[in-house]
Amino acid sequence: MADAFDLLLIGGTVLNPATNTKHKLDVGIAGGRVTAIQANLPEGNAKKILDLEGCFVTPGLIDFHVHSYWGVNPYGFDADPICLATGVTTTMDAGSSGPINFLGFRKLVYEQARTRMLAFIAIAQHGVFNDPGELQNLRFADPDGAAQAVADNRDVGIGIKVRMHRKSVGDNGRAALRLAVKAGEASRAPVMVHVGDTAISMEEIVDTLRAGDVVTHCYTPQQPSIIDESGKLRAAVRKAHERGVIFDVGHANGHFDFDLVQRAMGDGLLPDIISTDLHGRMGPANPVIDMPTTLTKFLHLGLSLEQIVAACTSSPARAIGWQDRLGSIEVGREADIAALQVVNTAHRLRDCVGGERTAEQRIAARWTIRRGQVFPGKC
Ligand SMILES: [Zn+2]
């Protein structure tokens, strides 16, 4: 008799927010796909068995904001080994390529990486740059080209990216935002907007966005932030969130402030999506570290494990309209899975403004399974 499973996951608790599942279940995998989810699957015909006692078996994590165009874009880093050691099976590159060099991203990154590496495509011709910023001169904006690149590459290019901080756009913020939304409309795709140190107000930014567009670095302490001068969540931000604008963490080196996150969450703005914004310019004092550390910060701040897992699986999948194929463990889908453990140990966490907290628990990624292939966790 043929082997029933190439890989059988036993002993773990399946935590799958997309289907409201939190049960002790086995997961059978064959041909890179999930073929069975139920208690006590037969072990006899499994080629390999992984005992996940004490772990939560979740969909492979989606890191919605990274810079993975390594060796081409100045922010790029070699994301694949880090992803596969930390439970991450899908990443969204946040604008490292633009209409001129997106096909390079497709060939050099998407086609080579073991992690599924999708991309928001910048309206700036060559993608996001550092110095001088990519849209200091609007001659380099090509919203039609970006929309076309998305339309021609729906399997990889899943949205439009624009950065709004002064270093990127100088005084062109208002125009750049409008061009990005135009590209989003033309391609029928979400726009991801980088906030923090913008020349136009937070009110104008969120009022311009459509339902389904994404504010990344949503908890940045850089001005204008989502918190007003009196320390309250801005009314326009609340309104935008209620009508479906998506708020994404995008932690990075500069966009996470424990006090600010707490105030915003206290006023009702929980993160829709939790992401790292890992890139190649992380110094030795890098406070973001990786996806499990970023998730641990929200566990410490009081989100439930279910909320946290949803914010890096089903929610980001829905944000790009891929909920039918990403972000859930279901029979027939690609076997992209993370085995996470909540470890009861004191753990020091740092934000980007010198804040520190000691968490009583941390989230560790024990295993990453991508298309049925098993990679051990580094923590
Ligand atoms: Zn970024």
C-alpha cells in the first residue's frame, strides 16, 4: 500500500482562526498539500512523523512587510533563511521594486526563494530608495506602470506601495498619495502607505485611503502619529478603521513605541496585521529581531494568541484577497504551517524609543513547514 502521508503532524493543538478551530488534531500532508485534519490519524503509513506535543499548529505565518529584494534594492536582505527558521512561509515585499525592475524581483526573488515572496510594487519606477528618496522628483513616479505590473503579475504583485515620509517624497507627499491611490484603482489592488514623518496630516492620509488600503507603521512615534496632541487616538483614524482601512504594524527600527501602542490599543485600535518590516539596514541594536519576537510584544500587551495568529495569517491573506488559498490550514491547500510554542519564561523586549518591557511569556517558533517540507526553528 502506498504511503498515506509524506508527513504526519501529531500531538499539537491546531489553532486556525480562519475556521475558528482550536483543538488537538493531527494534520496529514502528502504531495506538499494538507490531505487530512482529524484526531488520531493512522501513523502506520506516514513516511515521517513530527510530534508537536505542547505546540500550537498554526497556518504558516505571513510577514506582511519585509524588504526581500536582496542584492538589488538597498534595503534588501536574504530573507529566506530567517523566514524558514521563524515560522514564516509567506512575505510581502513592501515596494523594493517598481515597474522598471519588478520582473527582476519575480525572477531573482519569487522564483528562487523557498518562502512564498509576494510584492507590493512601488509607484516609484525603481522601487523605494534611501538617499535621495525615490519620489523627491515626481518624474520618477509611474503609477500607470505600477498598475500594469500588478495587472500582468497577479500571482506575485499583490498591491501598490508608496512611502510618504519626507526623506522619500520631500514636499510631494500629497501628490504621491493621490498617484498611488490612482494606481490602486487602476489595478483593483490595495495600496500600502508608509506613514511617519509625513508633510501632510494623518487626517488627510487616512481620509484619502479606500477601504482595504493599508497604513503601515501604524504605531510609529514619528509625527504625525495616529495619536493626537492630547494622547488620544485621532477621530479620523478611528473612522477610517471602521470603514475598512487596514492598520499594519511594520515594526522596523523606528516604528514601535510601547507607550503609543498601548494608548492606541486602549482607545480601540488593535492591529489588523502584525508585521516586522525586516530589512538589510538593521543595526546591532535592532529591536524588531524577528516575527516571533514581534508577536510576543502583542502577547505582552494583552492580545490573545488567537488574535495574534489571526493578525499574521487569515487577516493578511484577506487583505490581498487570497483568503481562498492563504492563511488557513485546510484540506487541499498547500501545507504551509508553523509550530508555535508559548514558553513561560521572562523575556526582555525593546521598542524603538528606548522603552523596555519584561514579558512573562514568549512565543517561540519550533518548526516551519513550507509546502510540506520541514525546517527547524531557531528559537
Ligand atoms: Zn519597509
